[in-house]
Amino acid sequence: MDVILERDEITVDYEPGTVEVVTQHDGSLLKLRKLPHDYDPTDRNQAINHLQMHQSRGEIVTGLLYVDPQAADLHDHLRTVHAPLNQLGDLELTPGPDALAAINESLR
């Protein structure tokens, strides 16, 4: 098993587009690179290239790297109900014998 010793928190504050070398408790170094102001997080190829370029330099990129502007809402994708589950009644939560039989059959 691993033992994680309690240590003081390490915090850094540095300007966008710059690299900050952070000394860890064990003496090892992390090179953190903050994304620049003009970085476009909606460009997927730029995000991948940016990560690879800075990884080859031993840097860890920090910030919002990628957001898919066409991403669907998870609830729409999963076709979940809009009402909170704790507000649904037995009628909505109980599938009925036919639906239950179909579910059981699909699991055999």
C-alpha cells in the first residue's frame, strides 16, 4: 500500500503564456505552462498540437484545453427525464410487466 503523508499545499500564480517551475515536496520539478490569452479552446487540432509540443519540452499545460462547441447535452443524449428523480411517482418509475419481461429477456 502507498502512504500519502500530509504536506503543506503548493500553490503558484503565474501569467498566461508563461512557464512556472514548481518544486515538489520530494525535490522533483514540474514545469507548468499556462495557456496564453489568445488560445482558442474550440480548435481541436490546436489543442492536440499544443499538448504534444509542450509535452515534448517536459511541460504540463494548464487551463481549459478543449471545448466542443457542438457537444450535445448529456441528458438529451441519454434521453433522461427533465424532472428530478425524487419527484417522480410510481407510475413513471415502474416499467410494468411487459417492459420488465423485455428487460429480463434482453439480459439472458
